[in-house]
Amino acid sequence: MTDAKKQPVRNAAARRRYAERTAKRICTHCGKAPSFGASRCQACARRAYERSEHVRGLPVYGSEFTVVHAATGEILDNLEHWEDVVLCVSFAKLSFDDVEILQEHAPMRSVLTGFS
Ligand SMILES: [Zn+2]
């Protein structure tokens, strides 16, 4: 909860602190590390960047699972999530010994994450 009456004071204090830190060339966020003329230090800038929509909004294409009945070779389902695979196997009244799970990574996955 914020006290509306104290807000302008708090903003003024924040602005003053920001100006002080900029003048000292230290990070305006953590107030410790040198910022080398930028507003934030490298660590804080990276943290802010990683929390931004630009990074978090990236669609991550997951893997796809194919559930194959081991005895018949019949494909029971193609599923995106491991949880669904577990449900599929249990709904079919099978155990993991009865099925073969083929896991396929989407082709873009390795490009986006840099590893496969
Ligand atoms: Zn910092």
C-alpha cells in the first residue's frame, strides 16, 4: 500500500538520489557499482534487460512428445507437455513399460536457446 500524500516527497527523494548517483558515476539502481556514465551498472542493466518484455516475451517452442504403444506400434498421441503424456498413458490404462515416448525438439528451439 502506498501513502498518496507521501508520494511526491518520495519521488523528489528518488530524483535527488538519482542525480547524486549519476554525478558520482555510480549505478542509479544499486548505488554501488560504477556505471561508467550509463544510468545503471552492467549487472543491474543485464538484470533489467532480462526481466523486460523483449526477453520474457520470446516464445519458447517446446519439445513434442509422441506416445507410441510399444506392442502394437500404434501412435496414441502427439503432445506438447510432459504432463499430458503422463495423463495420456494413464487414461489409456497403460504404464510407461507399455509405451515408447519419442521426444522431438522443435527445429527453432536450439537456435533460440543456443543449445540442444
Ligand atoms: Zn547496479
